[in-house]
Amino acid sequence: MRPSQEAVERELERVAFDSAGLICGIAQQYDTGEVLMVAWLSREALKETLLTGQVCYYSRSRQSLWRKGETSGQMQRLVEARLDCDGDAVLLLVDQTGVACHTGRRSCFYRRFAKDGLETISDPVIEPALLYGSPQ
């Protein structure tokens, strides 16, 4: 059940957006705990996410709202949102359709620091060109 617009407006006052008007969002698969990605949300993006249940971020490069999956079909449905103790980060428990990463991997966290440097620990599930029509 989605919160009312009045409740969302009231609780957005508790959010500590940074000087650019953004808050860090961590997307985590709700049932497995897998951390999928980190992205930024503006007030408008967070409001839309909470009201619609479809995750919406703010693209700093495009300076516009970015509705996850609108081009790739790799949607994130919000299950629950949690604000951290300082109010400056939001945990988005999501149900991810397909992959979350623009590289075609399930998670953006596919590299780990190892003895000899970064090591890739997961391969793409799908080629990025199939997601977006051009290599990423």
C-alpha cells in the first residue's frame, strides 16, 4: 500500500538533501539482500518513487529524472524505502526485473579489490547493446 501524497510531502521534510538537492539511494533486492546499485534521487524523484512504487532516480549527467528501466526494460519496483539515521541516504528495497547495471550485470558491484588489483567477479547477463541499442 502506497503512502498518501500528504504523508510523503510531510516526511520529505525529514530528508537531508545535499547542496545540489540530492540524496544517495542504495538499491537492494528485497528478498535476497543483494546490493544492486547506488544512484541519486532529487526530491521529485523520491516523491515519485514513494507515490508510484516505480523507482525513479535523478540523472546528474542528463540533469533530469531517470525512471529506472524506461529505456532498457530493467525495471525496479519499490517494496519498501528506509531513511537512514542522519536522513542523508535512502535504502530502496526493490524487486529488480532483469539486470540493474548498465554493463549488463545483475549488480553494479561486480569488481572486488584483490591482491593484484581489481578482479571481476561476475560476467554480464546480457550485452549492453541489447539493453540500450549501443555499447556502454
